[in-house]
Amino acid sequence: MSSTQLKVTLPLNLFDYLQARTQKFGLSMSAYLRHLIIEDVKEMEMPEFTMSESTEKTALKALKDFKSGKLKKTKSVDDLFK
């Protein structure tokens, strides 16, 4: 899983509250905030989008090619362009 960094600006009193909570649970601020976000979104339904007809056709062909062993494995993206 890839990650990204997030910079958050907080009022000092909120930062103090956050620091007290992380110390109470023995977590880093990152771990505590990650936990809060996961708890917030875990019940959220992910949006579903309908594929265009041409995209669905392409995807089904790719799946068929994958299942039949027609695809080549590469070690890196650079290998695709050699």
C-alpha cells in the first residue's frame, strides 16, 4: 500500500488535546489520527461508477487474456517500454 503525507494546522488548544489523547493511548499522533479517520470512513459506502461500453469491453478482454495466460510478467514499468 502506498502512502502520502498530510500536513495539518491546528489551534494550540486542539493540539494539546490531541497530544493528551495520544499519550493516554500510547500512540503516535499519526497512528491516532489514522485510527480516527479509519473509524470515520469504515461504514461509508464506496461510490460505484458504470463503465462505458468500450471500457467494459476492453476490461473483459484483458481479464480473458489474463486467465488464458496470454499476458507477460514484467519486473518494472520500464520493461514495458524496452
